[in-house]
Amino acid sequence: MMAKEVVVSNTITFNAAISACGKGGAWENALGILYVMLESKVELHTITFSAAITSCEKNGEWEVALQLLHMMAQFTIQLDAMAFSASISACKQLGEWRKAFSTLSLMIQRQVEPDTIVFTAAASTCEKNGEWEKALRLVSLMARCRMEFDGTTFNAAISSCERSGEWEQALQLFTSMAGMEMESNTITYNAAISACEKGSEWE
């Protein structure tokens, strides 16, 4: 009984240390602690990897974040929404839209329900790269999943269309927002107006 309590205590202590490193931007230290846990055969939990992945996400280390995500699968540790969300957000920071999409696909395959934050992060990645078709797919997927729409997701999709000169698609999204009584902001209007300017459809 005592040995089990020590193991649990060690796991909690290590998890807390990894989280502290993440908050302090010391992602390399967070990984170091994780590897010490592996070598010491301390029991690993979902929260252990999620904390390490979040640390990488905050520092833009998307490749390391994805490696940790795959390690979770290898160790048959339950993948959770936090780990996926942090991985996709890490990809977003450096515009890695393909990796963001593949991670979202894996999330759905693993039957981990994505939330609005995940879709918004993926849509923002598409926006940075002008991948307007992928952004529209995300909006459609959100509708099929009956997700609660967020203005930020639509703004990212509209901006993506605007960057690619797809003014008709941008206006359709803008109209859809109005139809759903979603609140538009300066970003929404600027993106829609810019899209019309590029398409010479200002009237």
C-alpha cells in the first residue's frame, strides 16, 4: 500500500513540475522531466503528456508536440482533447496547416470530440496560408458535428477567402453569420470589404 502511494505521489509531483515548466516557457525542462519519468518507470498519465504538449505549444515547438502525441498512442495512453488542442495550436503558430489537419483527422478517428477551440485553431492555420477551401471544409464539418459556431472561426474562414480573392465565398460566409445571428466585428467587416475590393464587387 505504501509503495503504491509513493508511486502516485511521484506521478503527481512530476506532473506538477512539467506544468510549472510549461507556464515558465521551459519546454526543454518539461521534456527532461518526462524522460526522467520514462527512465524511472514512473506511471505516466494523460495529464503528464498533455502538460508537456501544452508546454511545447506555448513555445511553438509543433514538431515535438506531435511527437509526444504519437508517443501517447504508442504507450496506449488515452488521448484527450487537451493534448490534441495544444498540438493543433502549436501547428497554427507556424502555419503548419497540413499537420493541423492530419492531427484533427486523427482526433476524429480516435473518437475524441473536438471543440470550438480546436476548429478555430485549425481554421486560423488555413487563414495564414490562404487555404480557403480547407477553411470552408472546417465550417461544414462543424455544422455536421453540430458544433456551436464561433465568430472567430468564421472570421478566419472569411479572411482565408479574402486572401485568395474568393470574394463570393467570403460574402456567403458573411451572409451565413447574419442568418445565424452571430455578432460580426471589425475583423469580419474588414475581411468582407477587402474581399469585395479584390473582386471589384464593392456595390
